[in-house]
Amino acid sequence: MLIDWIQEARLKADGLIINGAGLTYTSVAVLDALLMLGKPIIEVHMSNIYKRESFRHHSFISKAATGIVAGLGPLGYELAITALARLLGGKAA
């Protein structure tokens, strides 16, 4: 389902903000879909993945991401929206 959503974004969105949850560390299929997107991608993690278990220190999504926001809780989503807006040439709120 997440892969379908990413593929739909190719036609419906100018960029993407994604928190891949557990798929971040396990899904090459999500990485492949993101690499095909061809648009700015901001990866968001509410926790600091580098303070957690070592397997969480590698994100497949990061290879496709334009930028990453991690460890700032819900504020990370606000910052991701601001960053994506700037990348797309809009004014940040």
C-alpha cells in the first residue's frame, strides 16, 4: 500500500514527506519506489534513530531522500513541510 501511494505521488504531488516506520530499515521495494519518484523527498523520524537500536541506524529511505529530519517529535513534520515548501520555491509558513 505504501508503495502504491508513492507511485501515485509521481502524478499527484510535487514532493513527498515520508515516515516509513519499520519499512525504513527493511524495504528495498520502498527505496526503489522512492528512487523512481523524481521529486524532492523529506524523510521524517519522530525519534532520533541514532540513539536507538543499531539496526535503526541504516535507512533505505535515506538513499532516496533529499533531506532528513529526526529526533524532534511532531515538530519534525512541521520542519519537513517548511523544508519541502522552500525546495519547491514557495515561502515557508
